[in-house]
Amino acid sequence: MSKRSFSLRSPLDMHIHFREGAMMRRVAPLSAETFAGGVIMPNLVPPVDNLDRLSKYEREIRETVDGHAFEPYMTLFMRPYTESELASMKDRIIGVKLYPEGVTTHSEGGVGNLRDIEGTLALMEELDIRLMVHGESTDFVMDRERAFLPVYEDLAARFPRLAIVMEHITTRESAELLDRHENLSATVTLQHLLITLDDIAGGLLNPHLFCKPIAKRPEDREALLALALEAHPRLAFGSDSAPHPVDKKESAGCAAGVFTAPIALQMLVGLFEEHGALDRLQAFVSDNARRIYGVAPPEKTVVFEKTGAVIPERYGDVIPMYPGRELDWKVAEVR
Ligand code: DOR
Ligand code: ZN
């Protein structure tokens, strides 16, 4: 008989958008309910790029998830930093996130020319601060990640002691790059294991599946899924759960971002079960991240039961991925 119950220890989401204010109060507790920790992205307006902003943002998060065993791993928005700035914030962050200028939501203040941050990267390598990267160029939309790969190769080779995370990889080529440089690791989202461009734009346009980087071709999805199902040792789960109010999604000029935080784990259990890989899920959603990032999250056990559930149509004014869809697995207990 197939399994009816399954548990995960301290699942981690190594790429989340919590936003601020009312939106944070809506979404952050949903992550903190089941995840034991997560990497919090810094693309706010204005960005999280100094000690004062970092401290205030961290405090807001801790107040919002109070009562849950959840550790926020904070990040800084990349700009040229001085050594004393980095030294003062080093112990409070898990890394610095590089957004190339203009490639996604709130990246207007991102890096226009990589030469501007050469000195900062050298300091980060010296101070042992991780670099996290939104790896896209401004080429044709389906080619942006591929066009960025030489940048990863160049950085990995020139800064061999700099730990570099390729965030939310979406292509077969990125999956392959992981094995070529020891200082590279990657995160992958739920949606990029499940969908291709066809699901977004092949029929009626589905704004709730639109994100950056955009989902690619079937062979890309297959390569990413294979990497996740084997729990490749340098791959961690990062949902890139990115909430936007419904009027920003169901509109001309749809904002990029898929909201998956409250359903990601249940769906991963179903996906790994379907592929006979449930025994690898613990590594993919927790153990790999502990090792790659050197974190020790709070203890938490999430028990799933195969009794069926339905994805809510809405969480306030946020529509999740696959509203109304039936799931095999639900969260039965968190302890
Ligand atoms: O789809 C996305 N949404 N991709 C990103 O890189 C940013 C995110 C957001 O902040 O909404
Ligand atoms: Zn993101």
C-alpha cells in the first residue's frame, strides 16, 4: 500500500519575498507556519542596502512571525559596499543579492555594470560573504538566463573562494553548470519543476504563473526536475514565492511573481511521491541547504497526510498558484 503519512524535519525556503506592512502580515505567517527558516529577499522600495534598513526589516519580520519557530536569513541588495559596511553587517546576513539593473520587480537600483562591484566582490570573498544572483541579461526573454551563464563562469573562476548561488535556475544549461564549478550552488522554485512557457502563454494567458525568470521549454523543466528528484547536493529549494495583489496580476502590465508559500511543501510531497523519490525530499528541502549555507534552523517537524485538500482561491488579495486545485497531501500537524 502506498504511504498515507510523511514527515519533514525543519524544511527551509532559501528564496522568499516577504514584502512589508500589510502584505508581510498576510504572507509571512504562512511561510513561518510550516518552514523552519528562509532566505528573505531585499528588493523592497527602497532596497535593503544599509544597516539601519536591515535592522528595521529584520525586526518587522521577527515581530510578524512571532510564535513560530522560523529563522529569517537576511540578505542585502547589491551595490558597491565599503569594507567597514560589509564588516558591520556580515554576521546579520546570509548573503548579498545581485540584481542586474531592470531585470525584474524593484530592480531599478540594481547593478548596471558589473565593473562597479568588482571591489565589493573581492571584499565579500575575503570576508566570506555569499553572493546570490538573479542571473538574467536583458536579451530576448527566453535567452536571458543562458546569456548570463558566462557571467557565472567568469565570477566563479575569478573569485574561487566566493560562494555563489544561482537563484531560481530555469534552464538545462544552468543545471549542467552546477557541476563545473565547486563554488556554485543553486536554488530552484516549485513552478519551474512543474510548468513551461506553454502553461503561461500557450492557451489563455495565465498571469498567476508569470514570473521572472519565465518558465522555459519542456527539456529545461525535465532537467530541473531530475536535479531536484536526485536532490543534487548543491541544489536547495527556494520557492521565490512572490506575492502581488490581485489587481497587479490580473491587469495589463501583470507583475512578475508566483505565490506558492502556503502550498509549496504539500505540492512537493505529491511531486516527489509521483516520481518515487520521497526519500530524497528531506535533502532537497532542508539537509542540502543546511550544508550549503551552513545554517542550523530551529527544530520543527511537519507531518503530511494523504487525505486530500483543496488549494484556497485566495489569501486575502493574493491569488496562489493553482487556486482551487485538489491536492493529494495536506499538512496534518506541525510540532
Ligand atoms: O517573478 C519574480 N518576482 N521574479 C523576481 O525576480 C522578483 C519577484 C518579485 O519580487 O515579485
Ligand atoms: Zn525572487
